[in-house]
Amino acid sequence: MPRYKRFADASVSEKILDSMFLITIGIGYLFALLNLYYTDQGRDGEPGLSVKDIQLAYYGSHNQTRLGAAINGPMESNLPNPAAKQTILDWINRGAKEAEFHEKVEPIMQQNCVMCHSAESGLPIPHFTSYANVVKLTETDTGATIPALVRVSHIHLFGIAFILFFVGRIFILCEIPVWLKRITVAIPFLFLIGDIFSWYIAKLIPGFAYVIIANGALMGTAFGAQLLTSLYQMWFYKPKSNPVEM
Ligand code: HEC
């Protein structure tokens, strides 16, 4: 019958090496969470990290453009009447074409906006003196771009797979029921892959932000369980049985 190695068979140097690795990775994971917090919190204008922040990060706010938001909000009072506002909104919805800008929108802006939105005013705000400047404020926010997601995907898959592999290798030396061990070594990888794919789906379906959060939480739980069980068993656990299966 084959006999597999357990923590009881590991030398003290090996256990010190394993422990230092696990502790460093554990601290790295906490910083990764902090990084996530600082990157995404406050996207929705509220302090703290919320599901809405995650939705804005991946899905964006689609039907809201900066110009549309301004004239529906703080800049509305600068317009003489609702018809003028509607003319600008219609122009945005029709694709913000240049000909229609000069014909319909520019006169409104010359009258009502350019006194502030121009170089002469000295205010640090966009100048509405050219089509190119105004059209920049009419692009919809569609969240994370595909090239950005692809970049983070490959870095995550390569980098985190290594971490999970080494943590799993150490965890295999634990003494726990073998079925539980087999599931536990696979789970973080499945959630890692699931997490990456859910980013792309969340770009299309805002509700998928919940799946991203669940995936991340489950991966962190499985990973943390491996790490803590390994550290505990390495130093404090006295084996009872003869290990026969890995
Ligand atoms: C009295 C001066 C004034 C007038 C008139 C004015 N604005 Fe503004 N606008 C500002 C200031 C100041 C800000 C920056 C502060 C803010 O966002 O509330 C701003 C911000 C904006 C923004 C946000 C820019 C960004 O970077 O997202 C838009 C869009 C905008 N204005 C559109 C308009 C439109 C359209 C009109 C005309 C109907 C208009 N404004 C008239 C002063 C003015």
C-alpha cells in the first residue's frame, strides 16, 4: 500500500518554509482585499464598497452620459425651458452627430452655457466652444473595457493559479477526510475561473455583480480554510492514524 507524506513526516525546516510562505501569502491576500476596496469604493458617490460600486465597475451606468446627467441635474436651471433640454437630450440619443449639433444644439449652448463653459470664464470646466469638446461628454459609460478585462484576466489566472497550487500542495499534507481534501483542493481553482468569466457576463448583465461577489467570497473562504488548517496541523496537530491515501 502506498504511503503518502503528511506534516508528521516534514522536517522543521520544511515546516518553517511552508509557514513563512503561507503567512506571507495570507498578508498578501489581505492587501488584495484592501486594494479592491480602494479601487471600487465610492464609484456610486457613496463612501464604502457596495454592490452598486461593483456594477458600475463592470457594467457601467449605460443610459447616463455626463452631459445628460448635468442637464437633468445641476445644469438644468441654466436652460431657458424644457424644450431646450429635450433638444439636447434628443441629439444625444440620436448619436450626437455634428451637423445636428451646429444646427440645433450649438445655438442653445451659445446662449445659455458658453458664458461659463469657455476659456474666457477661466473656470476649470469643459469648454463648449467646439463640437469635439461637447461630444466627449456624450459617450455612455459602459464600465470596464474588454482590453482591460483581458489584461487583468490573464494576470489573475497565471498569478493566482501559482499561489493556489503551492498552498494546495502544502494543504495536501494535512490529515482530514480524504473526500473533503479532494474537494477542497479543487474549489479555489473552480471559483477563480468562475470569477474571471463572471466579469465578462457582468459587463452585459448588471445583476452578475452578485455572482462576482459570491465567487470572490467563496474562493477566499476555501483559500483561507486551506491556509489556516495547514498552519494549525503543521504545528499543533498530533496524528492518530497511518495515512494511506492522498
Ligand atoms: C454660471 C456658470 C455656468 C453656466 C451658465 C453653465 N454651467 Fe455647466 N458647469 C458650471 C460649473 C461651475 C461646473 C462644474 C461644477 C459642477 O459640476 O457642478 C459645470 C459643470 C457642467 C458639466 C459637467 C462637466 C463634467 O466634467 O462632467 C456639464 C456637462 C455642464 N456643466 C453642462 C452645462 C450646460 C449644458 C449648460 C447650459 C445649459 C451649462 N452647463 C451652463 C458652470 C456653468
